[in-house]
Amino acid sequence: MRAPVAEIFSSVQGEGPFVGVRQVFVRTYGCDLECRYCDTPASRAETGPCRVESPAGSRVWHERANPLTADETWAAVRELDQPPGLHHSVSFTGGEPLLHSAFVAEVARRCQEAGIDTYLETNGRRVEELREAIGRIDIVAMDVKLPSSQPAGPGALGVEWLRRSAEFLRVARQKRVFVKVVVTSEVTAEEVGAVAAALAEESRELTLVLQPVTPRREVTSTPTAAHTLALQAAAAQHLRDTRIIPQCHLLMGQL
């Protein structure tokens, strides 16, 4: 069982309702989208070595040749989680980790057997791959991408993007799940309202996090406070728990 892994390191979760918890991050290469605001564009490729931090929090890196085996990945995770229990969970992120769903499931199995929770960060499009891995995942962080986030516009997500997100959510709700939407200055209340309405068909109790974009690449500004509050109001018409949370790890100077 092998996969191209970009990096393995220890840091603080900076997004969503689990902000502030310590995690081991396993970032895989490869992604099936091209979000304009992507903060890890290098992970879209599937080439290059893997950098592994050791010891945890040192920011001292060692290179490993790709692809990594599940054994090698688990060994790196276990070495970072010292003393045992230092980390709340292991986050599988990317890129899009469900491009390597069997690999994720195998490493996650070892984490669970060692008593470490598993956390999946995903764009919420790969339903069958989620079904393959969901038994080994404890928390799903589902990042719904808006059509305005893609350089090619709505066509990049397909005409049934909301239906697919709803189908993905139905599988994810077997475990703890929340939904995150990155919002830019171009996002409209109608766009956020449509997402919230689709999510509410599954559950009005679902937590939705609106994350004001961090300016990078061609995205040069973040939505104003008034704009963000208007987006929250649109979502709150459908969902009981809508929160505004920025990328807090950047405020803390963490990776």
C-alpha cells in the first residue's frame, strides 16, 4: 500500500470548530480541483520527495523518497506522537487525500488501533472513495468548494456539484462531520444560501463554518466584515449553527 506523500508534521489545527487542537498532519500529493485561493498549490502535483518533521514541533525536516508505504507513514506518525497522546488526532489532508483512499484507510486503521483519532480534510466530491475509508475515520472536515472558487467557473465543478456534496454528506454523517466554505469578496449571499439549503436537507443541526479567504495568489482581498455577516445571515436561514472562523494557524505562526 503506497501513496505520494508531500509532508508529515506536527502542528495546530487552524480551521473550523477543532481550531487549536494539536494534530499530526499527513499531506498527500494530488488534487482534482484548482481553487484560486489554494494555500498548498505544490500538493497538486504527484512528484517530488516527502519531507518529514522530526522531532515534533522542531521544524527540522528529513526527506523520504516517494511513494511512501503505509508502514513508513505510520512509523513517522508514531515517532511524532511523543509522548503518546500529545496529539488530539491525525489529519489526512492534501491536495485531496481521497485520491488515495485505500492508503488513507490503512494508515488510519493503525492510528485507531493505537488509540489516536483520525481526521479527514476533503473537498467532499469523492463519494465512493469516502465509503471505502469512512470506517477508519472519526471526524470529517468537508470543505464545500463554491463555483466562484474555480478559475473555470461553475463548469469546473459540474452541474450537479450540490447534489454530489449532499450525497457525500450522507455518507460522512456516519461519523462526526462539519462543513467549511471558504468565502471571498465575490461570493454572494445567494450562493451561500443555496449551499446551506442543500445541507439543511440532510440536517439543520449541521455545523457550517464560513472561512474568510486569506489573500494569496490572484486573490488579493478578503471579504469585509459586513459582507461576511451578510453571508452568515443567508446561511442561518437554513442551518442552526453557522460560524465565522478565519485561518487561525496563520495568526499563530503555525504551519
